[in-house]
Amino acid sequence: MDFAGEPFAALYLEPNLGASGVLSPLLRNFSETNRALIGDSAEIPLFRSFYEDSSSVQWLEDALSDVTVFAKKTSNAALIDPRLSAAVDLLHARYFDLTPVDELARRVGLSASRFQHLFTRQIGVPFRRYRAWSRLRGVWRQVAEGASLTEAAHASGFFDSAHFAHAYRRTFGKAASDGRRIARTTQSADDPR
């Protein structure tokens, strides 16, 4: 894609932060299409710094956290159901947990069918797809912390690295080796040596 030399940023909010409208304070002249906000950012210096600064991996998480907290406080976007937020928080903390959906729904006080319907409507993807996404993220988090791909895949609930590689390709349309390169870059940026 050609952005006439300007930086391009795609931000994917965690569902417990709220709907896509949470980011509206960060954009000028935006429109919403299929739950995505598209517009010019008021935060171009931040994104340009990230693009141009090779050490940005070290400070980007805090900067984006500050920006999204600001956006959330200044927007009037709808919040998700607190029961779904609790389920999302569980998936973040225990991405390796393969608790059946009916049991998880019962824990948050919903029937399995109502839970899945609300999850898809408010989060934007079916529960099982979101859980798979959380598990994939868990693998890369562990690889970035020094685990081997096979160890990380097992710890995240995949049978083996081939099962992980298949899930990765199905989700992203690319080989898992692309993600390994990114995880290693993140790991080396965090390593002061």
C-alpha cells in the first residue's frame, strides 16, 4: 500500500478496552467501516518515532498504553459486558487454559449459547477464534522470553510445533517463522547486552 511516505499504524484494541469507538479521540476526519475506524491521526509524531527509532520496542508499549487510556477516558464508546471482560481477562492471564466454553460461560453467569452470541457481537469474533488468537500470542510471548518454539507451543496448549504452525498459517496466512523473527527482535531489544 502506498501512503505517500507517511507512517501507517493499525491498532487492534484488546476487547476489554472497549469498542472501536474508543480510538475516535485519536483520529481526525475518520469514518467507521466494518468496526474499523479509518482516519488521520492526531498522534503522527508518536507513530513516526516508532517507525524511525530502532529502540522503540522498549518504549512503545507504555506510549500506546498512555494513548489508549487517554482515548478511553475522552471517548463515549460503549463498554463491553463485564462478564465478557472477565472472560477476556482470563484468556489473557491463562492463554494456555482450554476450559470448555460451556464451563467458562457458567463461571461468568451465562449459558453457553448466550455467552457465544454476546462474545461474537461485542468482541467481533467468535470465542473459539479469539481463544486461538490468545494462544498464538502466548507462544510468541514465551519465545520472546527465551523459550524454544516447541516448548512455547506445548505450554500454550498446542499438541506440538506442527499443530502450532498449522494454526498460525490458518490465522495469519503466513509461516510461523515470520513471527519467530519478530519475537527474536523483541527479545534482543529487551536484552541489555
